[in-house]
Amino acid sequence: MKIHRATSGTWPTAMRFLVAVHLLGMACLLALSGSALGASRGEDFQFAVLSDRTGSAVPGIFEAVIEEVARLNPDLVMSVGDYIEGYVDDAAAVNAEYDEFFELLEPLTVPYYLVPGNHEIWSDLSGEIWDKRVGRRYYSFDYEGCHFIFLDTSTIDQSEDMDEAQLKWLEKDLKKYRKAKLTFVFFHKPFWFEAMRAGRDDVLHTLFKEFGVDYVFTGHYHVYCAAEWDGIHYYITGSSGGSFGEPSEERGRFFGYMWVTVEDDEVDVALIKLGNVLESDYVAFRDLQQIAQIETTGVVVSQLSTQENIEEIGGPIQVSLTSLWGASLEGMIAWDTRAWVVEPESRAYNVGPDEKVSLPFAVELDDRENIYPLPSFEITYPYGDGKKLTLEVPLELVRVAISPTLKTAPKIDGLLENDVWDDLVPITVFGSPDGERRGTETLRFYFGHHDEHLYLATWCRESSVGELVANTTADERDGPLWQEDCVEYFFDTDYDRKSYVQLFIGPQGGVFDQLCYVTPEHYEFDQGWNGGWEVATHVGEDFWTTETAIAVPELDVEHAFGRPEGEAEARPVIRRGPRMQLGELWGMNLRRKQPRVQSNADWQPPFAHDPTSFGRLIFE
């Protein structure tokens, strides 16, 4: 194999070729110039920038980086030094490290460019080995109208110490190619960072500024950092394998690489954290089917019901574990009890193939105000081709609200000044959408029924009334209340767990309502349906309130979801037959949205279009 080397820093235009290096049986492609490279892709192109592999290399990391970059298939791959550990005076040992490094690069099928770091050149001997194994220590080339420069900072500690020959070459090169569409520079040690931190000038930066350099990529520190100085974009590219102590995303200490996209004269620079480029079949159809089966059958916690008018909560529960697909399960159920008491707090399990095991526990809570967050445990379940699913499984708590029979019907004026409301025990305990403690200000929901009407009321504290988001008024039916301050109800009035009513009420009296129907495949909504609600609201100095009367017989609606006009029935006719007899059961969920604090208060988390997850409303 013929090996070409240049005798000057910049490769002549005539020498647009790939240099094939083949030493000791190790093959790699090293592109040392080539404005024709990748021309079939047009003027737009992408390149990856790899950071330090060594400086106490973490096993397996650089290999994983190369695998991801190869999968992304850029046009070019750049690097900023530190490929071997070095710092030994044994030429055979150093060459063996280069052999290992070049072998790691074999998955790359595109040209890559190297620049020496301090782990490649630290002595005369190591410099000679670099010259033989890799080639020039600094060079430049053009690609699709852009100019790329690679510098040697391996043996110096500040740019002022750069040898005169390299500085003269750099200035000449920058001057010659200053009209390039874009100029990118790569070297190992981030002298710019120290100059910026000290507030002083930097020799290289002065040259870059004078001749219009656009982007500079460096390494050495094994942390990621980005800055802009005099219009030049500077980067410390992090670590592609070199160790950095305790990981910290906030401090830029994590493994990864950079991805640069050039479109005409526009540049987009992205930082890719290792592990975020996945195979196209990372989640297969079969995987989703098995995960759903694990969640519904493999790990099941029996329900615990609690009535809102009873202070203490507790009782026995069962955790049932079922072996699926012949898998064996072994481990420990260890509860994160939060404010609850769970006995025992942990219990071992061993489930053989195709077996089912039930583990008994007892739970108790003395203070209803501390319902959320619920106690939970983690369990790992095998599925797919050697995959494992880690589930956080909470207590299955079903909340039950009581609607008492009212002696008289309240006046619906939005003021909550009727004595009827004073005699009721409101619902005051809510969670956040993620199951933690409520993030909104305090609130109260009231329920009661009289004759054929269900009466609802809410009181919502708002310490900054001027910031209420309340654009939808009583004159605008079915406005976008879900984007505003509002209270929201789900009512499954015949408890069929398939069809239900959704109702929003805003501070200015706006109402949005619709009928909802859910199947295993999809949801259907009828926003054209309007319920017979009587609604009144009021906004006070530090609160807002709602009062609502529902004529329950008007919820007795016959509706055919999904039936095209003039065609046979495509969906069952939904016959809503709500009643309020003693002991009658509705499905229900409640929510308050408070945009100012960017949170919601949910009665039965998760608050979702899923009637199987609703709480219950019982009529006394």
C-alpha cells in the first residue's frame, strides 16, 4: 500500500485523496485533504467531533461512542486529541497502544481527522512515533467551501508558547483562506478558556478574530463547555472516554460527542450524550405488548378504598406477581412508605415459571392530609430478548366522595354564602399530576344533591388575582378553558367505565363540556353536545369560586359515537341513565388548573381520559 505524506502544512489541491494507513495489520482511513470528499451529498454536510478517549480511559466508553457515530454515518469525523495513554518511553508499548486505537476506529466508514494531544506527544520519541503512525502534526484542508484547520498544542501550556514555525504557517493559512464560507479550528488544549477566565488576551484568539474564524473545538479537560468570544464559538468537547471523577451534568461531566450540521452558511452544533442514539428496533411491537401485559397481569396491587368523610385510612392489600413467558422472578418488595405505615415494609419473593404468588401487606395512614405521595415499591421484570423493565408500583388507592341529600337547594349565584354549603364537608386533599403533594394553592370541592339536581361548588385560593388566566366568559361556550385557570370534572354517570362527561368551568363563568367514549383502540369526543348546567362564578380579592346545578335527567343522553350519517351503526348507542338513588355509584375525578404556579391539583391521580382510573361518587 502506498502511503502519501505532505512536506508542508497545507495539502496542495492536487493531492485530494484519502491516505490509507496500514501498519502491523491495523487498517484505518485518514483523510488529510479533500474538497471533493462527500460531494455526492451536495453542499450540506455533517461531521462528528470526538473528544478525549484517554487520560485514564474508562473501558468500553470510546467503543460505544464509535458505535453510535458509525450508526449516525456523518460525512466526516473530527477529533481533538488524547487517543492513547502514552507517557512511557517504550516504543513497542506506544505502538501497541496505537494499534489498539486504530482497531477501535474500524467501524467508521467515513474519513476521520486526528490532531495530537499531550497523551500522544510528550517527548521526542513520542513525537517521532506520531509522525510515523499518523503524519503531520498540523495541517488544513477544504471541504464543500469550508476550511478546516488542525493545530498541535500537545507540548505547550499556553498559546504564547506555540513554536514560531506553526504560528507563521497558521497566519499564512488563515490569510489565504479567509474568504472560505466557514472556518473550523481543532486543537487539544483550551487556551481560550484560561484566557477568558483570566480576562487577558490570547495569541490564537487574536489571529482567529483577525481572520474570521467561526468555530473552535478543543478538549483536554474532560468536561463540556461552550462560549462565544468576539463572535467566535468556542467549545471544550467533553469526554469520549477519558475519566472525570464524579459525573455531573450541571458541570459538564458526562460522556458524549458533538454533532455539527452545515447547511449553506448556517451551522447547527449539538451535544449528544452517550447512550441517546439507539437501534431502530430499540422498542419493538412485541416489547410494548409484553410491557402492557406486565403492567396489567404480571404485577398487580389490590385496591384500597377510602371514604372522604373518614379520617383514618388503612386495611389489608395483596401484591400479586405472575410469571409470564416462563420467566422466573426473584427479589424483594421494599416499600418506600412516605407518610404511610406499611407492614411488613419488605418481603422477599420467588416465583417459578408459570406460577403466581400473592404477598400480603397491611397499610395505614393516620392523617388524611398526607395521602400524597402514595407508598410505592420498585420491581424489575424480564421481558423481550434479555431486556428488563423496572416499574415503580404505587398503592392502588381508590377515593370515594359522598354526595349527601340536601334539605334545600342552594341559590346558584357563585358566592358560596348559602348555609347549605356550610353544612357540607368539602374535599380538600389533592395531589399533583406526578402523584406528589399538591403544587397549587388551597382549594375546596363541595357536593350535594336535592330532588333531581346535583349541586357542585368550588373555592380556589388565588393570592395574585391579577394574574388569573381567565379569558373565556359565560358568553363563549366551549372555549379553550383547559389553557386557563379552571376547575374540571369527569363524571361516569352510569359507571360503565366506557362513556363519561367532561366539564370545565372558568373564573369568568366560561363552560366547556363534551361527551367522551373510550375503546381499547381510541377515544371519541362530541364537543357539539351541551349539558344543562346552571353555572355562576365569583372572583374575590384572593380567591375565586364556582357554583353549579346539574339537572341530572338531562344527562340521560342517547348518543351513537362514530356512526356515519346515513350508515349502519358503527359504535354502540350509549344510553346514559344517571340516577341519584341511595347508594348509587358514579365514576368521578376532579382537577384544579392554576397556570400561574404551573401546576394542577388532582383528586385521583393520574387525571386522565381513562374511566377505569376514576374515583367514585356515592349518593347518600
